[in-house]
Amino acid sequence: MWAFCLSAFAQEEAAGRTVFLAGSGNGALDQHLTGLLQSQMGEGVNLRPITDDQIPMIGEEPVITIGPSAFSRIRQANRNVPILAMLVDRSFLDAFADRSPGRVSGILYDVPLIRQALTGKAILPHATRIALLATADSVELYEPLIDKLPAYGMSARIFLVESSDKLIPTLVRALGYGDFLLAAPDSAIYNPRTIKHILLTAYRRNRIVIGPTQAYVKAGSLASSYAPFPEMVQLASQFLDTYFETGEFPPPSYPEQFRVEINRQVARSLNIPLPSREDIAARVDRQLTVNGEAADE
């Protein structure tokens, strides 16, 4: 059986490049990304779903993983597999990429916090102070942001949430400090169980919430930047080209283009005039370019 499978792989190699795909388990999401990837990579690439019994056999063929669970499944089954991760955050991927440079990389899914902060400032031009909620485990997420903010005329303060029952009291203190609340992808604080209470508390005090993701805008955050799937897929294709040419992936990176999702109903409730999504994104891009951040996100 092993010889047969290896022979099949060799035949596919002769026909073109082989790339394996480990899905997230969400059928609609996996199908959508697979279609985008195949369209972007063209007919010269054989994009194949991978099964558990195939993972130990993989040698140099790269594997695209969708989401952290798929990445962990592949990594645990075969630590030598070259992996290009999609839909993962920098905080999840960086340690793996540092241990296996060139063999593990990814198209980062989270939005750089400096971009989120500037999204808030594009909506509230006079904002100068940002409130941040963190736990002891997540406080380091914000340190690079705090160092960058003075260049944009802003500052931030971290309010430490010591336990779940202190979330709202800590939030109230944070809202008294900041012109808006900036949410990071910190599931200990921002999750389906807490987000309604956070949003209601913020809006009762006439404060907006920016982030943490596009999905939370639908739940009631005022705005969030996000990377469109076509942009992520285009960068993934470029990473694969580099891998096939050099045998190594570039380091994990964010897509170059971001868009902005906004909640106009929330804006109307708070009497906040909103620019268009395109105008907000353009303002953020200009600020990042002027300060030399765009390439470093």
C-alpha cells in the first residue's frame, strides 16, 4: 500500500506541483478557501485534501492548514512537514515559525493592533487615549502597540482583569480613561459569553469598541479592520512559489491590503458620523505609510 501511494504521489509530481490541504472542519469555509486557492495557483498545482494516514508519508510537499486545529493536527503527526498556515494569529504561530524557520510559515489572520488603533482614530480624529483590557497571560500582546502609539499622537493604558467577576468593574475604570476601547484577539476577555456585557457597558458610557475581529462588528463593535480572503490567498500563493523555488517559506506575514467593517447602527445610536469604509481604510494606510509601519505590520 505504501509503495502504491508513493507511486501515486510521484505521478502527480510529474504532472505538476502537489500541495496538500488540511481543512478546518467547517465545510463551507474549507470549500470557499479551496476554490480561491485553486483559482489563484492555477492548473499547474495539484491541491489535494490530506487524510490522517497520509500525514506521516509527506516529505517535501507543502501542506496548507486552515485554522489552528488543522495546524496542530499536522504538526503533531509529522514535525518535518513544511506547513503554510492560514487563519491563525501571530501569537499562535510565531513560536513554531521560530523553531522551524523556512519550514513553518503562515498568512497571519489577526489584525496588527496599530492598524486597529488607527482605525479608531480615523473614526474619532481627536482621540488621544486608548483603553486596553488584558489578563496576566495576555498583557504582552499590547506592549509593541504601546511603544508605537506616541508616533501617532496617542497613548494607551492597560487595565488588568484579575478574575472574571472583576471584568465589568475593570472595564468601567478603563472606559473612564480611554477615548475608546481597543479589543485584541484575547479569548479570555472577548468571547461570546462576555461580549454583550462589554458592549452594553461601553455604549452606556458613550464609548466605542474597536475590534477584535470582523465578526464582532456584527455583534456590536463599532468597527474593525480585516484582511479579505482574496488578499490572504494571493499572499499564500506567493509563499508557495517561493517555497517551490527555494525550498523555504518566507517568514509569517500579514497581507498588504486590509479593509474595514463598520456598524452604522451603533454609530447612529452614539451620534457618531462615520466616514465610508474605504475612506477609513485609506486614512489608516496613509498614516502607516507616513510612519514607515506598513511593511512592518
